[in-house]
Amino acid sequence: MTASTAKSVYRKGVRDGAPFLLMALPFATFFGVAASEAGLQLAQIIGFSLLVIAGAAQFAALQMMIDNAAIALVLLAALAVNLRMAMYSAALVPHLGAAPFWQRALVAYINFDQSYMQSMIEYEERPELTPTQKGWYFMGVASLIAPTWVIATIAGALVGQSIPPEYALDFVVPIMFMAMVGPMLKSLAHVAAAFTSCAVALALLGLPSGMGLIIAAFCAMAVGAAVETWMERA
Amino acid sequence: MNYSSAEIWLIIALLAVGTYLIRFSFLGLIGDRPMPPLVLKLLRFTPVAVLPGMVAPLALFPDATGGETEPVRLASILVVLAVSWWRKNALWGILAGIAVLYAGLIATGQL
């Protein structure tokens, strides 16, 4: 592989990743706003977006922290939201398994929903790409999204501190979560899982912060998998 | 929120390491061996199993009203769900929900 093809594949990734900024920019800004509302310091907010760099999990952790949940439960809830990325990681193996280690290590850091999905689309369309080229493409897709994520978080954190409570910024987190749920309701199994999650979480509100949610999530995963199995047989 | 600064940094650090290991897992360590189908099936439902359970109590009993159910916030969250599902797009849901939230807060004199 010549350097020029690596460069052109990377550039195509950058172009294909650009539209996702429309999504990353407001999400990250809202995280900055919500985190500063919740009382986190600027350095901590930047730490979240720079080191964890995972939208839904950051919001999940933040909400558990607002509820003063035990640290183990904060971690459990946020990492549970991220477990889907183990699937992404597995699905990338046929494409990037033979890429250099440094590429795989970097791709793991920038393996978000958007970069993963866009890259998988490209890999299906252009099976002739080598593993290293595929790695360059992935890095291209993420290379605008990742810095935008961090910078917009900082902007949100700075702006958020000056907004008075009447503006209901407390409700930014539930709105973001709900908006992530809608597009996921792709089948009866997903709807059943979402409904179970709500019902069990509400029924267990009396338990210590976060405990009910974890139980609700396990019930919902089991219900989702059971309904899907049942639908496959029917 | 009443964690110490050190506790908050601990949460951030452990989340960062945990998230990275999840993302790195198969690609870096486990290799090309397939996961059991049941595990894959369960994993697929994690986001949709966690997020709704988090939203439901917040939507029904918001902190800002001291846990009282509040029609404007409830209407807003239902619009978010409907629009994001209909458009298959989170951003449209957020914009619609924020529009309903502010229109409602203004209409009810809360803003």
C-alpha cells in the first residue's frame, strides 16, 4: 500500500464523518451544560468528554451522580450503557483484526456509534480495502467528531453556568436519553425491553439510588432476548 | 451531588478505563473467536434496557418540582419519544421536545 492511498482513504473518512458533527455538536454541548448544572468543575467535565468520550454513558453516569448513587452503581449503569460497544469491537475484527496494533488500539478509543456505523457501511461497499486502509478510514471518520465532542463540551460547560434554573436545564438529561431511545425501538422485542425497563424501574424506586435501575436493566435485557427468540420461532 | 473531588476523578478514571477495555476487547485481546449467541442477543438490548428505566422516574417525578408530576415536562418527554421514533433520529426528537418544553413553560407562566 502506498502512502497516497492511505491518505486518500483517510480523507474520504473525514468527508464521510463530517455530517455526524450535526449530531455530536449539540449532544456534547448539552453534556457540558448538564454537567455544570450538576455541579461538576470544568476540569472534571473535560475529563469526562476527553477520557470516557461516550455520550450516552456520560449522561448515564451524570444522572446517577446527581442522584448520589454509590460509586459502584454509577460505574455499573454507565458501563452497562457502553456494553453494546463490545459488539462493535467484535464486529470490527474481520475488518481490522489484521491491522497494526497501534491502529487497533487507537480505533478502540474512537469507537463510537457514528464512527463504527459509517465505517461498517464503507467496509461493506469497498471490500478491496486492506486492513490498514480500513483503519485509516475509521480514523478519518472519527477525526472531526472526537475534537468537536471535547470542544463543544467545554463550550456547554462555560455557557451552562450562566443560565438560571427557570430554563429547566435539569430536564436536558431526560430529553437526551429519550431521544436516544426512540430510534432504537426497531422491533417488538426492543419495545418490550424498553417497557419492562420503565415498569421495573418505577416499581423499584424505593430501593437505594441506582439499584432499581440495574435490576430493571437485567429484567429488560432478558425480556428483550426472550421476545426476540419467541418471534424467531413464530 | 455530594462526592468529593477525588471520588469524582475516581469515577471518571474507572469509567474511562472500563469504556476503553469494552471497546478494545475483541479487537485487541479476544481475537476472532465468536461469542455465544445468547450473550450477543442480550448485549444488543443493553441501551434500550438501561435508558428508559432512567428516564421514566425523571419524567414522572422531576427533581425541579420536588418530585411532583408536572404536565409540561411529561408532555415534552412524550413528544421526544414520538418524534425520535418517527424520524428515526435523536436530534429531531430533542428539538421537538425542547420546543414543547419551552412553549409549555411559557404558556403556564413558569418562564
